[in-house]
Amino acid sequence: MIRFFRLDDTGLHGETLRDGIVVPDDAIWIDLVEPSAEEEARIEQFLRIDVPTREEMREIETSNRFYQEGDTLYMTATVVTKLDTARPENSQITFILTPDRLITNRYVDPLPFRRYIAYAERHPAVCNSAAAVLAGLLEAMVNRIADVLERTGDEMDALSAEVFGSPNVVRRRDRDYRAILERVGRNGDLNSKARETLGSLARLIGFLQQSTGHRFEDDLKGRLHSILRDAEQLSSHAAFMSNKVQFLLDATLGMINIDQNNILKIFSVATVVLLPPSVIGAIFGMNFDVIPSAHAEWGFWGALAIMTISAVVPFVYFKKRGWL
């Protein structure tokens, strides 16, 4: 699908490019969403530029992600998508900036794009050029990552309270450490993908600022500088969150080890407590004709009393030592 956006006095408005319709000359943003080979060829013929394919967008080398041909800038960023699902994914979005147009090529529909389109429809001042539209999209993506990191921070605080919470609030045996580990892992994966997105956007903005052939207005330069600063600060915060995720992961595993040791300790204590009664019972159960007090009327009850005392004494001793 191909959409083109034109600016008027009320804002930025988009239309879907259908067969037989030509892209108007005043379109400042052309958005390719999961384009077919025919649609890519159509845009290439109209704009006389090379639109990267999906395979080319996945190239890892920086030289393949950011380059300039004449007055046209080619920039591909890795962006995390499906943030509200259990399995967020990384995808590539290509931004092609010409002196008078912005072309985006994407195979996902992230929320920042939809938010920016809705915002630009009512605010023409922030999208009065192709570079301004690009800055608005970058700003929307950085703001989205900020929301995700804030949500991840709240989730990690809740997990921390659950792991280290007072026993009066949450009994340790009622804590599902498997579920906690899964939640920690999901938040860690989301945080790492968000950090990768921030790094990719920071490199894109740096390349955009250092590019030749494009002269940005002072307010747009300041806007790009502000977006870059926010991305770098959020990246530092994401690094802090990564350390917190690792700490909670280690703490949760430590709690699991403590619980396992407590279970083993209980079995060990139970073995020690029940061992003397077992020995006494085995002695009085021997098939010998002469066993002291075996034929006495009180022999059975005496054996039970000795067995009980031999079990109670170790239990009381362990209790006083704080081993139970």
C-alpha cells in the first residue's frame, strides 16, 4: 500500500494511491506500507530513486544503513514493534529524504506512526517540510520508547516488591518464582530491544545532522538536537534498567536456591529426629528370646516413651539453635 500526504492550512492529510492515480507534486511524504514489487517500481520510476528492498533493509553494516546519493539521504533504523504484546519484535524502517520529499518504506505499522499522523492532521506548523515530518516521526518513536521504559520500570518495581516483599504481605510459599522469572525475562527482552532502537535512532539522527546537501532551519536543528539528547538519556536509563533486570534475575534465582535449601534442611532434620526412634524400635523388634523388659507389662509403653523422648530432644535442641 502507498499513501501520500499533502500539507494545507489545517494540517497534513493523507490519501491512498490507487491504480491510475499519479502522486501529486505537492506531496511531501510518501509512505510505503508493505509495498509490493510493482509498487516499489512505481515509486522508483516516479521519483527516480532506488527504494531498498526488504532484504537490503536488514543489512547490518552501518555503511549499508546510512548513505547519501546526491541530495538524497538513505537511512534505515531498527525499531521495536508489537510493544503491547508478549513477544515484541525488531523491524527495519527506511527513511529516504530528498530536498522536498520524505519517503518511508516499512513492513510494520508501529503506533508512533499512527500517533504522528493523527497529530499532524491538526498541527500544520510541525510538518511544514519533509525534514520536519521526519523529525516528527523520530520524536514520536523516541517518546514511545520513553513510555515503554517507564512501563518497564514500574513492572520491575512491582517485581522487586514481590521478590523482596515482607513475609507478612506475601508468604514465600505463595510466590510463583517461575512466573516471576518469566516476567523478568520478558521485561529484560523488551528493555534490550528498546535500547537497540534508541541506539539505531541516535545513529540515524547523527548521520542526519552531519549530512551534506541539506540545510535545515535553526528550529529544526534544535529539534533534532533535542531528540538526540532524549535518545541518549533514555539509552542510559535503559542501561540502568538492564542492570536492574540482571539484579532481579539473580535475586530470584537466589530465593529459589534458599527455598530448595530450606526443603533439604527440613528433610535432613526430619531424618535426624526420626533416626533414634527407628533405632530403638529396631532393637525392641529383634527376634531374640532375651530382650530386657520385652516381656514386662510396661515394656511396650516404655519403648514408646523412649522413642518419643529420643525424637523430642533433638527437635527441641534444633529449635533453640534456630535451625528450624
